[in-house]
Amino acid sequence: MPRPGARRALTNVADLIASGLAASADAPALQRVATDFQIRIPPQMAAAAAGAVDGPVARQFVPTAAELVVAAGSLHDPIGDAAHQPAPGLTHRYPDRVILHVTRTCDVYCRFCFRREVVGESGPLPEPELAAALAYIRATPAIREVILTGGDPLTLSPRRLAALCARIAGIGHIEVLRIHSRTPVVAPERTSPALIAVLKSVPVLYLVIHTNHADELTPAAVAALARLADAGIPLLSQTVLLRRVNDSAEALAALFRALLRHRVKPYYLHHCDLARGTGHFRTTIAEGQRIMAELRGRLSGLCLPGYVIDIPGGFGKVPVLPGYVEETGIPGRYMLRDHQGRLHPYADPEG
Ligand SMILES: *Cc1c(COP(=O)(O)O)cnc(C)c1O
Ligand code: SF4
């Protein structure tokens, strides 16, 4: 029987009940959730969740009956990955960069995932599809950056990842490889010497780590981040703003400060996307703006991510920061808002 701290991941409703993370009375509802959406909580996160069964880690990973509620406006493909797909597994929305979905598998299945209808245990992108995606990239010289995402690219074996990175690095016009992953935090044991050797072999690589609460940063996760930083790999983070997980200035300040201490630069704070069964996680944009305004001035600028929303339907990410610049109605004249909310006049140079 799996217990919190056990070596095996929790992957079904029976596991959750046996580990004390779910009540047996909830089993029928959770079984219905499980028919639509994957469950997986790796050992480190199961232990962190068990430490606070109604806490910010448990809320992100333990399924609840609230996922059966389909809110008005929810979408199967909220950020429109499929709207700009020149080859299977490839999303090309901005001219200079593409997203390559190299696998649909993750180490953990987040209950708020924006790709929750496609992630699962199907494994790596099959070779013919990968070859077609790489052929498109090769034939499109405007692409400078390839972003590996998923699923989670770091669930691939180091050997498979090495082969993939070498193929991408072999395309002359690709200047930057970026990997988005939750693995260093949720399954830190994967950040092995073999994996680090692969990452170091890529000429220009940026690693963006998805993490949403300081409680995820277990000693093992912190050690994994240190191994990556010591290997010289530039580290950034992305965080999803989630109701009752991290929707306060205190929670986000603690997370962003911890990331900076561990040599990770906060990059994006994402407004929660309109995926099916995730309405209970969504804040309003006004709440996000209020939190960001509270953080500005209070935290080092290095700690502050850009607050962005993916426009539903595949129109891309846009900043949704609160207004620091007010128009006055007179051309070239503005009022600038400081971090305490006071307004100051500003005039553009004449002519
Ligand atoms: C988010 C996203 C990117 C990366 O955007 P950046 O702002 O460069 O981080 C690229 N392509 C697609 C389709 C995306 O959704
Ligand atoms: S790790 Fe990323 S892709 Fe996987 S379930 Fe979580 S949010 Fe979705």
C-alpha cells in the first residue's frame, strides 16, 4: 500500500485514498474525474501534499469533484495550440519561435493544466511526426528558437533527449533551445548527472521551470536547482496564478524570493487558462493585477515576472499588468503611477 514518502508515484484513486490524500466517500466522484483526466503524484510531491492535506501542494495535484464542473466559456484547447499547427506536435504562432510537444507524459498531472485534455501516458512524439516537425523547422529560416514542451520534455530519457537536442542544434538557423519543465521541482531525482551532461552539451539552452508555491521547493528540489545552476544552465521560472494556492502577495513574494535565492529568475506569471474543470482555480484579472501592484516596489525587480494571459483561441500571450501610464488627453503628456499609487506628471520631449 503506497504511503506518503513511498518510492512509488500515486496514480489512481485507490492510491490517493490509501495514502490519506482523499477520502473514500469521495471515491465515486474522483473515479469520474479520473476517466477524463490523468492522475499522477510523484513521491516528493505526495510527501509534501501529505504534510498539509488542504495546503497549496495538495490542492494542485489531488483531484477533487470540483473538476466535474464545466464552467461557461471553458475550452478544450484554451490557448489554441491546435490553431497554428504546421505539423503534428508543432505550434508556430510567433514568427521567430516554435513550440515542439515532444511528449505528452508528465511526472505530475496538475489539476489546472491548460493541456489537460491531451496530456497522458502516451509517451514521446512518434518518429515520423518528429521528423516532419523538424523538417518544417529546417525549411523555415525565420525560426530562431525551439521551445520543447509537452507534457514534460524532461520525462524523456537522457539518451532520447540528447538525440533530439543534437538534431535541433544541427539546424543552422536555430540560435536558442528552450525547455519548459516541471520535473526539477516535482521529480528532482531525474536531474541526474546524465541529464545535466545532455543539457550542458546544448550550445545555448534556457530552462524554464514551472513552480507555483514555495512549499514545492523541497530540499531535494532545491538540490536539483543547485546542480543545474552549478552546471551553468540559465534558469527561469513560470508560475500559474491559482485561487487558494498562491493568490496572495505573501505567497508569491515567498515563491519569487526563494526562486531568486536558488538562482532562478521569475519569468512569467500566467493567468489561469480556461481549461475544462478548472474554474475553481481561476482568479479574476483584477485580483492578479492587485497582487502584482503590491509586489512592485516591495520585491527586487529581479523577482518580478511578467503577468500574462493567453488570449483564448490561439491569439498569443499578452501582458495584463495594471496601468502605470495614464493618458491625459493632451498628446505627449502622461501621468505615471508610482508603486504607492501616487500620480506624477510626465511630458515627452517637444518636437
Ligand atoms: C508561450 C508560447 C511561446 C513562447 O512565448 P514567449 O513569450 O517567448 O515565452 C511560443 N509559442 C507559443 C505557441 C506559445 O504559446
Ligand atoms: S506538468 Fe505542465 S503539462 Fe504536465 S500536467 Fe502540469 S501543467 Fe500540464
